[in-house]
Amino acid sequence: MKYLKSIWQCLYPYAVFRTGTDVYLTFDDGPIPEVTPKVLEILDRYKVKATFFMVGENIDKHPEVFEQVIQAGHSIGNHTYNHLKGWCTSFKEYMENTDRCADRIQNTDLFRPPYGKATLRQRIALHKKGYRLIYWDILTKDYDPHVTPEQMLDLIKKETRPGSIINFHDSLKSNERMLAVLPQAIEWLQHQGYEIKTL
């Protein structure tokens, strides 16, 4: 296990896949008015705070939803302005796009590369800018129509451990499956004694 961990650290320097002893719920790609407020309602029902990695373009389109997340006390992270795949984007364009999103968010040191794909040069530059590069150790695949809520919950139950970062999406593509499993996942995590916190 330590050997595998060292391999990941070499392949993805500065990347955080798991941290601390708590559990962290994260949501990518919002804010989306048809989805994000529903997530906020569920989190509030269970008195849980989460971390939202937001796309700058969606913040500009839906500033009122962005403000709802802020006012509810959740953490915000940078997910680029246009949800760019770093492997397919020039260094200059990627960094400029990240800065454009940062102008909308401000006051965050959290960054998650869309698709988890950023080149080594991009990751090093983001680290030098002061970002913590947050990946995940549990990818729910809520965006995949072939993955059922039951399979997502089974994955969470099987793979969660202290420090786990669980990746959901508050997107239209993930809406139905994510909202179906989220309350069950929170209830199970709390029943197991996990503290759910923000990054």
C-alpha cells in the first residue's frame, strides 16, 4: 500500500487524494439552478458542509446560486472558467482560464482539475500560485447513466476510510442519480461515526 501511495505521489506531485481523518463531500461543475439548491437543501437537512468546485462560466450565468452556496457556509474551489481538460489545453490558455475563474471566486486556495486531468507543468504552476490541488479517492461516477444509485452507495460503503474525498457532481447529467444517493450516503457516513467537513 505504501508503495502504491509513493507511485501516485510521483505521478501526481502536489495532488491531494485523501487527507486527515474526516470525510469530505465534494461537488463539481456547478452552480446549476436546477441542481445545486437541491443539494444545499439535503446538506442543510443533515447539518453537513461540503466543498463545491465551481466553473467560472456557471458562476457568471447563475450568480444567485453561487451566492446561496456562499451564504450557506460551504467551501468553494476553482474548477477553471470553461471546464477545460488540461491535457488538451495549452499551458498559457489553461492558466489564464484558471485565473479568470479565480476572479469570480476569490479567497480560495482550492483547485480541482476538470476530469482530474492537468499536465505536470500546469500542476506545478498552480501549486506555485498557492493552490491545493484536490483530487479524490472515491469517484461516484454519478454522471454515468449506466451506474445506478445502488452501485454508487455500495462503492462509498466499500471504499470510504478516514480522510476520504468523495466526488459528486451538481450537474444536470448527474442530477437524478446524485440526488437519489446523497441522503443515503450521508446517513451511512454519519452512522459509521465519520465527521463530514469542508476542505
